[in-house]
Amino acid sequence: MKTIFLTVALSLFACLGYAQDKKGDVTSFYEKNTVLNYNDGKNAAGEIEQPTKFDPNFHIYLCFGQSNMEGNARIEPQDLEGINTRFKMMAAVDFNNTGRKMGKWYVAVPPLCREYTGLTPADYFGRTMVEKTPENISIGVINVSIGGCSIDLFDEDKAADYIAKSANWLQNFCKSYDNNPYCRLINMAKEAQKVGVIKGILLHQGCTDNGQRDWPERVKLVYERMLKDLGLEAQQCPLLVGELLSQQDNGCCSLHNSVIATMPLVIPTAYVVPSLGCPGNFDKLHFTAEGYREIGRRYAEVMLKAEKSIEAQGGKKAKKSKKK
């Protein structure tokens, strides 16, 4: 009887999330805000000499998701100052106003996703990683994110149909990536592997899929495909999943955090990044600039712990093989 009750409860829970996906806070936000300019599209180039040789000390992280990873808060003066040249970004699209070219590396001056997007967790993730790693280590990020999208947009088997059935505003975002954001991310990552090592993947997504209980399995499919397409091992490339704006911080999609909490059960190499205490915007969907700074730092803290764990496991394996 308990099993039947639990099954029914979970089904209703999933339906609630699905209903919100069809016509809820996320869709309403984009219908009301068809033009989202979070910066003026100027002064973001950060020109550097392009790396040409493979460097094992160039650590690269792939970032993807929807609007919170894309960057929703306006970039403030402090976000443009003191950026260490060891922190780099690869442009995944052309930035027409500032001259950034797809596939080229730049100092990670925001915006990191596309022209006119805003501050993202990737900004202060990279800054914190630079602060807490030796000076011989450089940090690079590649950010391919689409505001308002479901995780299904990054599933190549579903993407074309998903885009075709989507609202015009989402279709317009997808055009920047030739209607295949997953393929763009993988192609950029393959270029990055020529000069550095992909060390991890950062995901912030779920508002559109709020409460859908099969979401972790869908994320797993995308993650495992990424690993396969890039020749990576899960044990060497953890997946970090950020919580959505918490209920305590007035988040309207906080229901999904109970789903995100199950990620390590579905993907053993997944880690959850907590959002409690990261300030939210008035729309109840997005973080403020300070919220992005804080959750970005938390992504870095979790990644550093994950990397220490990987090193420790590697050390144990090495000792065992040595005894043999």
C-alpha cells in the first residue's frame, strides 16, 4: 500500500513540474522580456595571444544550462576589475560588437556566454579557481547556455523536435548555435583539448523542468554522451549541478532542488552545489549579481574538493599497483 501511495505521489509531483514547464513562470518571464540586454555589448574582448601547444596545466571546464548559467544579472563595475589573465574563456559564438571570434580564447571578461548576456556562476567560479590553485595553473571556461530551455535541448536525439515546438524567443537563442547547442559545446571542447585538459562540467538548469523526477536520468544521458564524445572518464571529469534559487530565498522553482539532491545517486561522479543564502532577483527565477558571485565561488569550492578526492583515489590505486 505504501509503495502504491509513493508511486502516485511521485507521479503527481512529476505532473506538477510538467505543467509548469508547459506554461509557467519561465515561459511568462521570456514572453514579457523578449529583448534581454544585460550589458551594452561593448568592451569585452580581453585579447590574448592564442595558445598553440598542449599544456597539462591549462584546466578547462565546460558550462551549460539555461538562463542562470547563461547570465541574467547586470554586470557591475566590480565584475570587470581585477580579472587574472590566468582565467580565460573560449567564445562559443561570435561577439560581433566586441570582436570576439568563436573558438578563440580571451581573458574572461564578462559576458562569458554571448553578447548581451550577464553575469554567470562561471565568472566567479573561474576567479576563485585561479585564487586557490598554483600560479602555474590556468583556468578556462566554455559556456553554452540557452535561457528558458529544458535539458532536452542538450539531448541530440530530442533537440531538433524540441526547437521546432518551442516559442520564437527560444528558437532565436538557438540560432546562435546553429540550432544544436550540444554539438557547438562538443566542437568547442574538442578544440580546447588541443591546448588543455577538460577537468569538469558545470550544469545549472532545471527551472523549465521543475520537479520532473526523471530529470536526473536525462542529465545522465547528456553527461555520458559528453564523456564519450570527448574521450573522457567520469572519474576524472566530475559533473557539478547547482541548486536553483532556494525556497528560503523566495525561489519559485525550488521544488526542483529535491530532484537535484538525488543526482549523486544517479551519477556517482555528480556533486551538488548548494544555493541557500545566494540572493535572488525579484522575478524569483534568477540570482542577483551578488547571488551569482556567491554560487560561483561555491561551484569552485565543490570542484576543488572533488579534484582532491580524485587525486586521493588515484594515489590509492597507484600504491596498490605498486605493491603488485
